[in-house]
Amino acid sequence: MKVCIAGGGKVGMYLAQSLLAHHHEVTIIEPVEAQCQMLADTLDIPVVCGNSISYDILRSADISSCNAFVAVTGSDEDNLIACQMAKQEFGVDRTVARASNPNNRELLHVLGVDTVVCGTDNLSHILEREIETNTIRQLLSLSGGTASLNEILLPENFKYAGKTIMEVPIPGDAILVSITRDTEFIIPHGNTVLLPWDRILCLTRDDTLHLLTNEWGLNKL
């Protein structure tokens, strides 16, 4: 998943570190030049110095290529405007904004922000759960947020299509629970063949889900 973060303060840096640890691609937009230099040196990622509500700055950050745009500046108004621009001007699929004032949470959502987060606790986990692609959707959080039940839709160009489950690498702590194929419900076994458009229920630890999606090529869709 490729994510652009507007705001390189403590929240933005924490979020970037967490996403990088889960092997996501991250770009940060930050207006303070000294902070930009520190972020670039510390995280070794692209950092665009400027205001996140500037069209030119958003274009420089190449957010049109991002799966998600996250605004965590200290201004709820700027977070809203940046998210609106990301979605309307650059076609970003999913926007997430931090609301410093909880009273603004509903307003930001009504005005077009897909997900509004208050506070910083588990921000990266919330982000990964809320930014759902067409191929992966979390159905249930388990064990205090350390594991989850996910629905994975295998794409038309799934690289292991036609292979049996015993032939397909399943890294990390992941268990394939069931497969829905059109109207057919399948309990998977080692000799079960995976096909495009299969819907798979997968139980996995949250910190290893990225291993499965990377191996199956789902993060590149």
C-alpha cells in the first residue's frame, strides 16, 4: 500500500514509522523545512516540504499514485481541505483525517473524509483496517486487535490462479478458513485449487497480514 501523510510532527512520524515497519510505501508532506530534513534523514523516505493544502505541493508528492491520503496536521480545517483535494483533484481512493477536536469528527465525515480518527492510539492499526482496497476487507478484529478475520477477493490476474493450496506460499500466521466461488461454499484443503474471483476468508495476525498480501501480489493492485 502506498500512503501519503500530510503532517510530519509526532503523529505523522509515528504513523510513518509504523507503516514502514509493515512494508508500506510512505511519503510525508511537512511545511517546516528543518522538520523535513530530520524526517528525510531519520526515515529515509520522500519528504515534500510545503503546505498540504497547496495543489502544487500535492502534485509534487505524487498523491495520485497513492492508495490512501492521511492528514494529521494540527489543523482540522487543513486536514479536511487536504483530504477533499486528494479525493476530488487527484482521485485518491481513501482519505483519513485526524480530528484534534472530537466535535469536528462528524462534520469532517459529512464533508467527504472517508475515515476520521480522534487521538493517536493505534492510529496505524486503524489506518490499515479502514483503508480497504477492492481485494482485502477486514470483517472482524480479534484478540484485542492483534489478529483479524479478513475477506480476500482474488483478482483476475492472481499470480497463483490454477494452483492448489499446497502449491501456494502462505507466509506468516495465516489460516484459510473458507472459499466462496459464485454461490458455492468450499472448505479449503491442500488439493483445493484457487481461482480468480474466489472470496477467501483468512484468519491472520495483524502484524503478518502484509506478508501474505505481498507474496500474493495484492498490494500492487
